[in-house]
Amino acid sequence: MHLVSSFADLVHEVSWVMTAPTFQSFLVVLTGWLFARRRTVTGMIQAAGAVGRKHHSAFHRVFAAARWSPDDLGLAVFGLILRFLIEPAATIFLAVDDTLARKRGLKVFGVGMHHDPLLSSRGKAIVNWGHSWVVLGVLVELPILKGRWFCLPVLFRLYRSRQTLAKRGGRYRTRPQLAVEMLRTLCSRHPERRFHLTGDSTYSGKSVVSYLPANCDLTGRMHFDAALYAPPPKRRAGQRGRSRKRGRRLPSPRQMLGGRTRTVTLDLYGRHETSRLATRQALWYGSAGSRLLRVVAVDPLTGGRKPQAFYSTVADATPEEVLTRYARRWAVEVAFQEAKGRLGFEEPQGWTRRAVKRTAPTAMLLYSLIVVWFARDGHRHLSFPNRPWYRQKHTASFADMLSTLRRQCLRETFLQTPAWNRGAKKIVESLIALCSRAA
């Protein structure tokens, strides 16, 4: 089994982050990652048909001992995204969020008890044992799927709680601090480009907005009763003392909805939503300091959502732009679900520091590579199965992208096998092996 040439060529463009022997083993692991029923290292080399090619420890060392950096690999994947999916002068939209990878075992590096959003409800919070990953991804609209936004993860940080560090040692950093670290890493590599970050309430407070890089803006959630202020008045001639840093107190977002509002209908989260909104420019001095913001208070009239408040550091942005930019953030949740359900984000069983920090991010980076490949070459080979009960499906999901890649890998593998003498026998053996894996 091997990767289809178009996907292999795409992966080879990031080969500079590893040595040649490590990269060859990495290609085998990626091949097995696409076809394995369970994403352990031995399961992946078995799915790739590489058992006996090398000792299995050589493939374990790709994650546990080889000299390569997940940041370098992520930035290389970002270079592919920049090259194939983003216009040269366009603003680069980013999303940041965290997700839980459930684990078992006490000796696994970095594990601890973290909030489990899938099991929790509004009335009761549930925690679970595992890893908490902070992920920074690029938001892109594929040219072949207009109106559909995908979040392509590129940088990752493992969050470790105070309780975990108390037992194992290390410097504690909050999730927003880890997000700022990744953001600065990415923005410093491309100082000529303009970035725009979207984040939920965890990544919209003072710990993020006060430390944004100079070439990055932010759209995020705001507290519904946030203290807002007008810009400071101009300094009068002959005035003594320091200048004022803020003006008079303004109504909070909750109070803004009690005044003059207007009704708008927007396409948010894949559906039409009608909302009543109020907007103004203001200072959120307690969090954003003297930076002028565009504040939008929203009272949804459809969809069952509660009133909320949002803001953007682009003060001249329209309310519609603020709301649509924030709604794009949902693509990162979709990326988490697909990486866990279809690429085994939680399944690798490495327990050392290097293995933990490399295996799970590889699943997310594979998600990004598959989407880039599909936008570049794979969409030409897309075909939907015959499902008479599902006739309204016309656009590809990530599941369709993954199945297209698998199908093309199988097609190329079979077509490159000689169809005479032993070649015919190899085809039959390959089909039998595939059927046994499917069973």
C-alpha cells in the first residue's frame, strides 16, 4: 500500500523538516493512518503493509526520538495553505480553541483531569482524564465549495494544569498564554501579512487582546455587562496634568439592546438567522485598554440563542462582518470532531514527552493536508455512492474527501501492480487483505 502520487507530492513539500530516513518512515505511518482501524503505530505499519520492512521500533522512533519539531511541520503545512488556498493580499483568518483527548494510564506525559464538554451540561460540569490541546488553525473557504469554511489546524500546545505540574514539575501557563505564544510564532514568520483571529470567551479577554501581535486583529465574545467607555476627549490647550485615558461611561451591551436597535437576517452556522442588534464604537478599558473596538450586542429572534455581545479590534468593521467572522469559528469544532472520529486523534498510545507532543498533532495536520489535497487535486475524482434516500447532497464533506483519497490510493496501488504471472496473484492477495481489514 502506498499514497497516491498527487498526495505524496504534496507531503514531500514539507519533507525539509525531517531527515530523509525519518521522512520515509513518516510516509509509511501516514499511509497506515489513512487505512488503519486503530491508530497505534503497530496498527498503522500493519495497515500500510510495511511489517518486516524495518524493525517496528524504527517507526516508533519517528514520534518518540527523531529530531523534528511539530512547530516546523505545522508552519510548513501553513505554507502549503498559503500557497494553494489564500490570495496573496488577502487577510488570513485564524481560529483558536482547545479540545480534550481522553486517555488512560497514570504514566502518560501531561495527562490530568480536564473539563469534558461532550459529557457536561449547562447545569453540571463533568471532568475526564486525558490531554487538553490548544489548537490554532487557519480558516479557509475552498474555491470549489463556496460558502463552506474549513479550519485547518497548524500549531498545537499541550495544556498542563497546576495539579499536573505540582506532581511532575514545570512552568504553568494558561490556555490563553499558550494561544498567544502560537499566534506570535505564526505572525512573526509572516510579518508582511495581515491576520485576524477569532476566539470564544476564553480567548477574547485581556490575556489575549492585550498581547496581540502588531499585524493581527481579533474578533471575540464580550461580557454582556462589560464596562464600556467613550474615547478620551482631546487635550485642551494649556491643560495641566496627564491626559485622560478614557472618556465618559457608555451603556453596557445589555443596556444597548434596551435602546435603538435594528433587525438583520444573516447566514450564520449554516442557516438563516434573524436578530435584533445594536452597535457602537467604544473602549473596553478593563480588557483592551485604550484600543477602540467595534461592539455589537445581539438578541437572536430565531434559533433559540440567548442575547450575546461581540467585539472586533477593527473599529470600522460593520456589525454584519463581526457576526459572520465570529460564526466562522465553528469550523474549528468541526475539525475537532472529524479528527477524533475519522483520523483517530485520541487513539495513539505514546506516553513519553516527545511521543505525546507529536502523535496527536499529526492527526490534525493530516486533516489539513487532506483538505488541501482535495482542493488542489482530489475534487476531480469525487464521486458519491448511490443513495436514493439522500438525493439532496451535492457538496463534499470531510468524510467524502477522506474516502476519495483512500479510493485513489487503492486505485493507484492496484494499477501499478503487473497484471500477469505473479502480478495477478498479488492483486488477489491485496483484495483479500483489504477485506480482512474491513471485517
